[in-house]
Amino acid sequence: MIDITKCENLISQLEDSIRNPRKMKAGDELLVGVDLGTAYIVIVVLDQDKKPVACEMEFSQVIRDGLVVDYVGAMSIVRNLKDKIEKKIGAKLTKAAIAVPPGTSDRDSKTHMYVVQGAGLEVSNILDEPTAANSVLKIENGVIVDIGGGTTGLSIIEEKQVVYVADEPTGGTHLTLVVAGNYKIKFEEAEVYKTASSRQREIFPLVVPVVQKIGTIVKEHIQNYDVKEIYLVGGTSCLEGIEKIIENVTGITTIKPKNPFLVTPLGIAMNC
């Protein structure tokens, strides 16, 4: 089992940079990560020592199951987030790394790249989301499960090497649909309802079947590997108690770091 303390300290610093971005100088080397998620688009900026400088995010529905369905809308959001950060830190963002779900085709990966390029950033690196997350977690053996809005991606790691990746179209969107149906409210309202910390215990029983399905997906993909630990990242992993269900379904120790939503975008920036 890894020492999660360093990872969580870094996440805490990133959370602080959302509220208190650091001023930088023109010419300072900046590492930028753009996470084009199904529910949120996130930009993380680090300094040359990989310490958090700033972070901005916006709820969106321009990506579905890892695919760009609104190119202009996605580009506009990335550009707006970039402009916000530049004004706050006093420096220009010029290049960025991006990540895509495991198994994404070259064509779809290029669409992500074109979105970011269209927003005024040179794309310096493209990697898969769980691999990006491991830049933060630094696990040597185990499986990283990235439960995003539209998909659940996973990377099995043995001796620090990725030996298997997979991606399935089940994620937070499906939980939101359950909440929307139960309360007979619009999807956008259900998303707010679902993510409110005060509502977590209320909605938990409603979404258990979807989380169990995610656990079953993970179990099926890792059955031929000697996996002893599962690490959860991604926005949907923020759901209180999700790790207990995944552990019950898989029978494998399941660990969730502090604010798993920020792990992948932080890791993307580290690979700029």
C-alpha cells in the first residue's frame, strides 16, 4: 500500500490554489493540464517544481463518454478558463498536456487535441486518464479506477508498468439520471443535488445499484490479474461510501484519496 499522505498534501495545495491562485512572472515555466471531462472541464497550472499555482473548472455537457459532441462549446469553455487563470496569475499559458479515456482512438484523441489547440494552447502530451492519475498516486502495483462522468476507466499496474487498460461507458452521468428520475427533476438540477455534501446520505441508497455495476465492471477486468489494491479517482469517486461498495463487490482493498476529483487533472499537468 502506498503512502497516501504526500498525494493528499498535494491535493490540499491544489484546493488552496482554487481559492488563492499564485501570482507568477512573465517567462516563468508553467505546466498546464486540461481535463476534458463529461461533467466538468478542468485546467490545472503548476510551477516548474510541480507545485500548484492555479485551478479553474466549469460544469459542461460538451463531452459524452470521452467523445467531444460540441466542439465549439468545448473550445469556448477551455478558452474562458485559460483567460481567467491568466488574469489571476499574471502570466500567459502557452502549452498543455491532455488526457483521454483508455482505449480512445487516435481520431478521437486528435479531436480533444484540436479543442485545446483552438483555445490557444499547444498540446505537448496526450496520455490516458488513469496513467495521468498515477503521476500523483505513484503506485507500483494495483489498479487505478477513474470513475468519471461518462465512463469508468482502469489501468492495472505491475512493477510500475501499465499492463492492462480498459474503459466502460458507466459513470457519474448514470448516477445523475437515477437521481433525476427519482425526484422528477431536470438533469442539471440532479447533478447539483447529487454533488451537494448535505445530500450524500440521502441519495446513496438510490445509486447503490449503479455503483455495484461499476464494481462488477472492475471485478471482470481484473479477474486474470493478481490485484491486491484498488485506488479510486475521478469525480464520481467523491460519493461518500463508494469505496465500501467497490470493495464489497470486488473483495479487494479499495482506497480513495482526498478529493479524488482533482487527482487526474493534477496528474495531467505533471506530464506537460
